[in-house]
Amino acid sequence: MQAVIYAGLRNGARDQQIHDALTYKHVAEVAQEFKLSPNTIRAASKRIANATVYELSLLGGGVAQCRLAGSPPIHSEKRRLAPTVATTAPSATLNCLAG
């Protein structure tokens, strides 16, 4: 099973459960089940629907330090000679120092 990180969401796992439940139940039923108002149910589903999914994979071992592509290198990166790994996301490319 792959780990999921809900960055920027207070209760991402709950929001995902609500979003999944809405595929086969009405808002009123899900609201009763989770003991939340229908507006909260709609908002949670909208947050998950608007979430951006990144598929990340680490190559090599050790800690990876990532930064957005195109941003100036930080002082420690100028000196290090390490292989880099890049992953393309819908809106940005992250460059990670592997090793």
C-alpha cells in the first residue's frame, strides 16, 4: 500500500472517505453517517476533487533535498556533486539530490 500525504488539508483522510462515500450515497446520507452538516460534506468533497496528486519515487538511498526547478541553487548545492532525480508534477518539476 502506498502512503498518501494530504498536504495542506486539516483532515485529508476524512475528506477522502467522504468523497468516496459520495460516489454511492446522497449528501444527506453521508452527512448523517459522519455526523456533519451537508455543507461540510460538500466542502470536503470539493477539497479532495480539487487536490493535486503527485506520484513521487525515491531513487538511490539516503535523504533527498528537493527544490523547484528553475529556482537558484542554494549554497550547499553549489558544492555538492551528486546525481539528481527529477519528477514532473502537473504544475512544477522538483529536482532532488539523491544520496
